[in-house]
Amino acid sequence: MARPPLTLAALATAAVPGLEVRAARAHTRRSHGAFDAVEFHTTDDRHLLIRVPRSQTAETEQSADLVALRAMTPGIRSRLAFRVPAFVGQAPIDGTRGVVTEFIPGAVLGADELTAHDRLAASVGLAVAAIHSLPTGFIADAGLPRQTAEQARDAVVELVGRAADTGRLPAAILRRWEEATDDAALWRFRPTVVNGALTADSIVVDGDTVSGVLGWAALAESDPARDLHWLLTSRGQAAEAALAAYVGARNGGADSHLPQRALLYGELELARWLLHGVDARDDAIVEDAVGLLDGLVESVHDRSSEPLSPETGPILAVDDVERMLDETPHDRLARERGGALLTDSYDVSEFERHAAGERPTPPMDATAPIPLDLSDWGDAAPVRPADRRVGADRTADRATGDDQAVADDPSDAAVSTDDHARRNAASS
């Protein structure tokens, strides 16, 4: 049962010695029923807020938030163009505690509303960039969590694994998320200070400007994309303006794959919702999460959802692959065996030109003779039949008519090599 506002106002006077309350009212902004909260004005013209948790989960969140607020020193706060709640006092009540903080006036809007107009959207992007530009030293000094890029990816892998273990995760989504975690390029970033739980509900606005950010329980050093997933999935017309303002304010500090990771974190919220339902044994939540995941499957299939991995190229049918192999010129010398991997010489741009239907450009002098080094011809290692069908070896097989013979009897390669060795010995 909710505690009466006058009870909490009286508790506030116990939490802050000398405090006198002249007006109080219930506060519901961002509490979602997890807290009993009252905002009040004091006789010395202060506007404060007291919150009392209604569950163990809410109490844990409040404790973490309190640690973060205390870690944000006046020097750290001065680097931000918006307000962060300041701790004022606390008092015990009914086995828990009420915490008094400064109240930040303003409106809390939805994600689509925050990104509906350029000016407000840009202010949102600048606010997030300011958080990510804070010096990371105070995170370590306060003993707050610190996560490397590799650890961030491991955490996502673990979350995806837990969701898959429920048996309710669609195979297409599991494959999509696993491909993203397998893409090493996606996870090359420099960790920054992050709010860690930033959503539209965290942002307080005054007109077209962000005036405050609430909810710092997940303050950490981690992947900056964690604070942007809600922004990337918003439907406001100025969402791109928010992201552009963010990138510009980071002065080159934002990695190029941040949007893909932010989109991934947004999708993983569905996995968290599914796991919450499973842990709470709430079938309604589980079915809701499954329905949302099915909707994600449809958006992936109809390509209305952006790809997560920047390395994903066009998917080709077998006929397309064979056609491209036939079009590939065979007048290039194969790499020496024992050297670098063949993939070291792979030209991505050439692949993209083939995928686009462009014909390969012939070499500058296609009629010039190709110099061959036969000095170690007699000492070459036996060639496997499969190897004869690659590059210059394949061309040689065609010239001598040995294709079928090699395919029928792999030992012919060794016999041919012995003959070459005997002729070399005789000539020397």
C-alpha cells in the first residue's frame, strides 16, 4: 500500500535536520510504481524529492543510484550542461530507507517526442555525448563497474545464450545475434563513461533543451552504444539529427560501428523482457516477449530492419557463385605454398564489382608473355587433385588433358613428380 504524502514529508524532515516543509504532493514521474515518492517545497525555497522503495529490486536500484550520485563530484557535474540530482539526506523507514535528493523540474517525454524536432533532438544528442566525454578516472576511483570491449561482447554472448536456452527465441533472431557477436569489427571501440540505463524516461526537458538526466544506478565505464539503443529505435523525424549532434560533439571519438551495436542493444531488450517473464514465471510477459520477437523476425525478413553486422555482404546462390568463378581470370600466378594465407590477397572491392555485375578490367598488357621460374620445378611437392583445379595449376591441367586422369587416380600426381625428378637428375 502506498505511503501517504504527509508521512513521507515528515520522514524528509527526519532525513534532513532543520528542514521545514511548506507544501508537498505525490510524485509519479518515472517511478513506474516501484517507489513511493513525494516532491515538496521547503521554507527556504528548496525543491526536493523523497523516494522510498516498494520492493527489493527497487531498493537495490536506489542503493546503486546513491553510490553513483556521490561519485559525481562538483567537478564532474560542471562538465555537463544539464543537472544531475544531488543527494541531500536519508532516513530509515519500515526496514528500508527514504532518500532525499534535489528535484529537477521539467517534462519527461517519450522517445518519439524527444526526436520529433531538430532542436530538441540535437540537445538530446549533445547531452548523451557530454556523458560519454567525461573522464573515466572517477569511475575507477568510486569502485564502479568497468568493462572492456571484449567483456562487453562476452556479456552479450551470455545474454543471447540465456535467451536461447528458454527455447522461445526464434532461430532467425538467434542467428542474427550470433552473427553480430561473431563479427570482431563490430566490437572495436573505446569504452567511455555511460549512464548504462539511459532511456527516454531518464531525460528531463525544459522547452527544447535537456535540463536534467535521472537514474544513474548503472553508471559505469562501458560501451557507449548502451546509451543510444533507445535513440536508434525511435521513430521521430529528427532521430538522425540527434545522432549527428552526438557524433559531432564526440570529435571523432565515436566509432563507425556504434549504430549497429546500439541497434543490437535495442533488440536485446526483447531478450531481457523474455528472461524477466521466465524468471518471474509470468506467462503473459513471456507471450508478449515472444510476440515482439516474432515481429522482429518479420522486420528482418522484409528488410525493414537494418543489418547488425557491417561485414555482411550479399548472399549469393550456388549458380551465382559458379558464374563468378567462371568469370574470374586464371592468368594470375598462384601464391607460393608455405607463405601467407591465400585470403591475404583477397580484394574486397573486386568482389563488390563482381556482385554489381561489372566485368573485370583486363591487365595493361594482356598479350605479354608471363615469366615463369622453373628453377625448382623438379623439387615441387606432390600436388593434390583438388589443388590442380586452382589458378595456374588448373590451366596447366587443361593444356595437357590430364584433368580426368588426375581426378580418377590421385597417385598419378606423385608418379608424374617422380618422372620429373628423374629427368632433372639425368640432365644434370
